[in-house]
Amino acid sequence: MINARPVIRTSCQIRSLVSFLCPPKFLVSSASASNPAGMDAPTGSHPAADALEDHSGGSSAVASNHGWQKVTYGKRRRQNQPAIPATGDQLSNGISPIERPNVFASVEQKAQERRRAIESAAVAASELRPPAAAAASDEDDDDSGSEGAGEAGQEKGEEVVKKVKQKKPKKPKVTVHEAASKIDASDLAAHLAEVSVSYESQYDIQLMRFADYFGRAFSGVSASQFPWTKIFKESPVVKIIEIPICHISEPVYKTSVDWIAAKSPEALADFVLWCLDCILADLAIQQAIAKGSRKVTQKPPSKSQVAIFVVLAMTLRRKPEVLSNLLPKLRDNPQYQGQEKVPVIVWTIAQASQGDLVVGMHAWAHCLLPLISGKSGNPQTRGLALQLIESILARPKARPILINGAVRKGERIVPPFALDLLMRATFPVPAARVKATERLEALYPTLKELALAGTPGSKASKQASQQIFPYAANALQEDNPSLTSEAANIFIWCLAQNSDCYKQWEKLHLENVEASISVLQKLSDEWKEHSTKLSPFGPLQETLQRLRDLNEEALSVADAGGNEASVKEADKYCKALLGRVTRRSTCMKSAVFVTVLAVVIGFIVSFNLESLDRKKLHELFSSFQSL
């Protein structure tokens, strides 16, 4: 960088500069200042002024330059001048005319020392910093006043060359489909055969080597090519069910699932949990990055995420019963709870449902149904849960398959607590209705049928009625007409399946008179519909009579007070139902009598009366009268 030097136009300006730089006692008079430059300076003249006039070249030079004179820096000239020995021709101040330019030598020496210090500091800093940072610092030093260092660098012709970083060659992008298409079924079969021989009885190691194979196959697929969290969040359940298993060829899939089928359930359960843990760990890392957190405590999984999803999907589709054994852990362990983990759980259950609809329904009822009816649910989680159950019920022949498997290993696929949650979510108070309520109303009849499925009077039905009865009794106490009406229907179903429920009704009658009234009213209003289910009426008739006795006892108590009206209403329904039950019993007895009489008459007509033994005929009529 070239620094411009100021130009002194006249000798007057030279004198002004000298007066500014030097103390007043060294200044000369105005008369001596007007002497020509070619004359010797008087004794009282200032040496600095004389030196400047010597550099100017005299008045003749000024005249030749039209009064303009350039003042140059004397450092270069001084470097070329030889040392002059001291002589007697000196001025009064002890300085010879030749030494006049060295007046500012001390100032220049200090400037040089400062310059050297700056240069040495810059060199030391450049050794500690990267080249780019050092070059930037040098430029800042030059701009801030390091004039000497800049000039020295320019005089020497030094050039700062910045190191250009070479860009690393970008890896080619590999899609999931491209990586999957390169998997050879025969190579996979050979690998699995070798693994099975090397680790013959160690199924857990075999499964990990199985995952390693697919991990190497999908190692080139980056996270940007498989943004599974975004796909799960934005895509419908019907679409995410086939991700990423849809890219696996049929030979590779068949080779894999046939090999998986030979593994023990315990090893497969551990393998499924390991896959889920890897997926949830990756989910936690992505959420931490999205929130801008700098502290990521968990390490990313070593396997490719595509590979983990692929091997987990194939395992659950081939061995869906493994998920049934893991349901208690998935439902109770906080590690698998949380709104952000619902898409992963939905995808997992969907894979099992592809292999077995009954397992999928069972897992949905245990893990996802509580999210629909619970207060912790939100529209997104409710939507995912409803999409999954809708996709399960939409499968071909789904209803008969589910009805036939409604009870598996003594356990219902829609357990009693799930029916209670479903009933409360389908029949809420009007103010609590949401968009999902209408979808639940369409699903409720099928799900209720699964919860109550079974042969009437069978052991499974009796057991289910005993478990469902308390839920129905509690729902009858709610101040919600639609809910109490549905609960009364389920209450009556329990009575029809198990006569022990009548005794439980008798115990609850006075404690929950309003609930008992709902059941009695339902029976009275819909008698034709329920009478066939409750036949024979012996247990019902006994219970109604017992309820009337309890009502009379309650009314006889002096402090019946607030429940008196309710007890009277219940007694009214009991009396009306007793009348119907009695008339129905009488009619049935009459019908039986007429039927038996017709049979006897036909028997008599078909044979000769004379050939009949009167004694046998008398016994026949006697047995008929006993009916």
C-alpha cells in the first residue's frame, strides 16, 4: 500500500511546519527566514529549518517549480550517505550542516523498533493461527496503521498466497430401492447358512448377523434418502405399512422369513425389542437436533436405519405372536410411552397385523385404544390409532377371521377394560364430542361384537360376563343418557350369560337405585327384544321378586327420605315386569300342555283303544297332569 506524502507549496509553509514541530526558542526571526537558500544560515537559524531548506534545493528550485516543492522522506538518502567525521565547521548548536538531516534519527529509530516488534509479533501469531486467519490478521494490522510492515512487504515483493481447500468428492446418492435391488437372494441364503453353522445354538448372534447383512446392503443410503420420521408424520397409515419392506424383492423376502421361522420365540422377542430400541434412539437424536440441543447423550445406532426397519418388519410379519408376548412391556414401560413414539408403535402393530389380524387387533386394543379415550391423547394420535383399526377391519374377510379368533388362549382380543374405554369414547356427553367420535360410532358395533363374542352359556362367555358386569354397573351411574342406555344393554347381556350376575344385581340395587332403574326401564321398554335372551325366566322372576322385597324394606325405614321416589319408581317397574314374566310363564305352560295333549291324542288314535292296557293309559294321563 503506497502512502501519499504531503506537498509543501512555499517556504512560508516550511517555516510554519518547523514552528509547529520545534519549540519557540529555536525559531528564527522573520528577517532571517527571508534569506535565499543559497546563502549560509546565520548563527541564530534553526537547524531543522535549514535541513528542510537544504532538501528543497533553494529559491531557484522553487522558482523553477513555480513555487511548489515536494518534501521527500530522508530515510533512503540517509542510508546511502557515508559517515562524515566531525570538523570544526559547526554551528553554534554543535551540529554541522551535513548532519542536519539526522535531527529525527532518534524518532526514526524508535519507529523502526516498534516496526520490528510488530513484525515479530505478527510472525509469532501466524505460527499459531491457520493461514487464512493469519492473512486476515495481517490485513487488519496493515489497515490499523502498520504502515512500515506493509511497505517492507511491498518493497520485497512478497505475495501472500492463500491455501485453497480441496473439496471432497461427493458420494453418489443411493436410494432405498437401488440398494434393495442389489441384494442377491442366493448370496443371502449362503450367508444365513454359514451363520447358522457357525453359531448353531446361539440364535441371538445369528439374528444380529442377519441384521448386519442388511446393514451392509443399505449402508450407502443416507438419512436424507430415508427421512422416516417425516414420512411417518405426513403419510397415512396405509402407506407407511409398506415402508420400507415394499422395496425388498420376493426371493429375498421369502429367504429371510423362512430362516426367521426356525428361530426360538425368546430370541425373536429380544431381537424385536433391540430393533425397537434402535429406532427410538434414532428418533430421540433427531428430535434433539430439531430442537437445537447441543447435548446429544445417545449415540446413533451402528446399523443403517433402513436395515433395522426391514429386518423388524420381516420378523413381525412372519412371527406376529412375538408381539403379543411383548405387549405388557410395551404398555407399562415408560421407555415406549409418549406421544412422539406413537407413530413407531402404530407401524410396529401394523406389521404384526399383516401376519395375523387377531394379533394386530389384540395389540391395538391394549396399546392404542387407551390413547383414543384418554385425556392425554391428541388429534394426531387419535387419527393414527383410528386409521390403523380401520385398515385392519377393511381387510378381506376380516370380520369372520376376528370373530373366530375372538378368544385365544383364554384371553379375549378385545378385553373387558377395552370395551369400557370404547363405550365411553363412543358415547360421550354432547359437549365432549370430537371429530373422532363419528368414526368410533361406525367402528363400535364390530368392536362390541368382538368383545362379547362366544357361545351363549359357554365357559368363556360366563367368565367375560363376570368381568364386564362391574364396568357396565359403573357406567350406569353416569349422568349421560346415551352412555347409560348402552351400559344397560351390556348389563342385560351379562344377565343372560351368567345367572350369578342376578345375585350381583341384588347386592347393588339399593346402593345404585338409579342404575337399577335404567336396567328395569330398558327391560320394560324393549321386552320383546330382550325376552328371548333371558329365557327361561326363572332366575329373572326370582330376582324381580327379591328386588320388590328390598324396595318394601327400604320404604318401611323412617329415614328413607331422598331415595323414596327412586325406590317407588323401581318397585313400579319390578311389578310390571313380574306380571309379564308370570303371564309368559303361564302361556308357556299352557303351550306345553296343549302340545303334550295333542301328542297323546295322536298316540291314542293311531292304536286300537281296546288293545291298550287301561292301567298304562292311566299312568300316561297322570304323568301329563304332573306337568
